[in-house]
Amino acid sequence: MEENYLLSVTGTQHVNGDSDKIELQTNASYVTKNESRYITYKEYDANNPDKHYRTTIKVSPEGIVTVMKGGMENHNLILEKGVRHKCEYSTPFGTVTLGVYTQKIRNDLHDSGGELEVAYTIDMESQLASTNELYIKLKKIQEEP
């Protein structure tokens, strides 16, 4: 996997009037297969820096965004504008089923990078758990002459 793109990810979560923002900047792989775009990168465990997880974000030509996280806590998050998907989220304590409803997807990805913005809610037992925004910026790393 050639990590020749600089990836910036900003995730904001709103729960009961409180907000939490996570920002990540790392190198990533970016490829197109069968008209879908794939961004793949490593996330490191804050509690155990020797441990990392591979995350892949797939953007289909139909505009469906799938976030696939591998490692001990495997999960897929399916984001499709105007559709509620049920997603299983694995934790060290067991698997939880979440409802995910996407209000907005702005896809400005192109061959040399671009931006992706998604707004969605997560519910548990049909009760709103959080409102979320995901902003991704991808830029090709310039090779040195």
C-alpha cells in the first residue's frame, strides 16, 4: 500500500448539548477500483501506541460512503443520504446494533484528492444517541525532484 496522500480527518460528535471533536492527520493510500474511490490509512491506539487499526473509506459512484474499520473492534458504518442503515459495532464488551441516518453527503473527491463531508445521526433502540459530522481532506504528497 503506497501512502502517497496526506489525509486530514475531522470528526465532530454532539451528545446532549456537549460536543467533542477529533482531528487526525496522517498519510494514506488513495485508489479507484470499479469506479469506487478507496482511502486507506492506519489509526493508532492512544492507550497502546504499538497497536494500530486499518481504516478504509469507500465512496461508491452512487454516493454511498462506507467506513470500514479493522482490528479488534471491526465495524462498518454505511452512510447513504436519506437512508437509515442498521450497523453492527463491535466493542470489547460485545456487539451493539446502531441506527445510522445520513442527512448530507458532499463528495468533491477527484483523481488527485479533494474533500468529503458527511452529516449523520446515530440512534440506539430508536433513541437519538448523537449527531455527527465527518470532514475529510485528501491531498497528493508532492514527490521531491
